[in-house]
Amino acid sequence: MYIHVLVAVAPGHVEAYTKSLDAARRLLADGGKITVLSVLEELPSYVGSYFPADQMEKSRSDQASMIKAEISGDDVDVQVLSGHPTNTILDWAGKHGTDCIVVSSHRPGLSHLLLGSTAARVVRHAECAVVVLR
């Protein structure tokens, strides 16, 4: 059993939230905590200049509200950050004492074989246990 489980969820993949949270709750030790983390990729500067200065903050707030509306229970903390998904997940996990990461993986296609998915990179580089759900 784990004391702090991080559930990494991709923006727009609401269907994976319930399955991931169920898995996290089964892995959680009594008195442990669950954090749901979603990472929004930052807009390139040449694109970002066409949006209001506070657009990323508004997008993070909207994403957090959507996640909170989809999950059940008060035992879950929700964090929405911006950055590179893999790096942000791994950095956050390291800084906050996460001892298990739950991440969903989609059926790999040719692009994933060439580029690698976020789940695959998290598995390769995490310093804690990683549970991958399909």
C-alpha cells in the first residue's frame, strides 16, 4: 500500500478519471492521500501572443473545475499545471513525496512507437512505483 498516490490524467480524457481513481484508492494505505494531476502544454510564444495574457491561468482553472466536477469524494486533491507533461509529472512527484503514480495508456499506434507516449516516459524515468492502466 502507498501513502501518496499521484493520478496523472490527460486533459480531455474524462473517461479515464474514474478508472484511475478506483485503482488509486485500491492502492492507497489507510490515512494516505491521492492527488490528481493534469498538465496543460504551454502554447508556443508565437501562438501565445494572440491570446490574452491570463489565458493559461484561465485554462488551468477551467480544467481543475472540470476534474473536480467529474471525480467523487473529498479525499482527492486536484492540481492543474502547465508545462511538458512527462517532466511536470515527474518533477511534481519528486517534490511532493509521491510513492506511486497511476497513469493511463492508450493503445499504441505508429506515432507512439516513434515518439513514445507520456506513460512510457513516466515508467522509464520515475523514481517510484508506476501503475499503468489500459
